[in-house]
Amino acid sequence: MSDWLTIPALRVALDGLAQRQRISADNVANIQTPGFHARSVDFESALADALSSDPSAGSSALSQAVSTGFTTDAAREDGNNVSLEKETLLGQETNLRFSLAVRAVDDRFGTMRTVLGSS
């Protein structure tokens, strides 16, 4: 990945992870709502495609990376398909990925501060 795409890619990753946290919280909040269908966020595949595509279109492709949709999980008798176990595991994974992305941003800016400070 080229240097000029690193920060925009991390921004998209953080935005996608934050949106995933919000949607997961909404899913859990509606776990008892009859007929509620869980939603999901996908940005990893679109982000990977954007980063491997034409570098000149990189930033515009990155802006399209986060998408939401409904899950295809089986529904209970009341029509609700939210799984607390699935949402809990997804929440833990999302939190770990978010922490890793924040650390990457911090490291990137730390490098810039070091370079600017040594001039």
C-alpha cells in the first residue's frame, strides 16, 4: 500500500468499525423486537479491493468501502434473527480491530512527529 493511502485507509477502517459497533448495539437493543432483522456492516472486502485497484482512484474507491445490509441468519418464531452470542463475539472482535487501527494511526503520526522534530 502506498504511503498516501495509509491514513485514508485507516480512516475508512475506523469508520467501518465504529459503524459496526453502532449497528451491533442496535441489533442487541432490538433482540426482543418481533420481526426485527439484524443488520451487518461489511467494509473489509471493499477496502481490500479499493487498496488493490488503480492507485489514482484509491481515495474515491475508499469512500465507497463501507456498506450495510441485513443478515441472512435464520429467524426465531417471532421473526427476529438477532443472536446475542454472535453479536457478543462480533463486538469483541470489533473492539480488538478498532484498538489495532487506533494504534496504527498513532504509530503513523508518531513517525511523522519524529521526522518533523528531527529537521
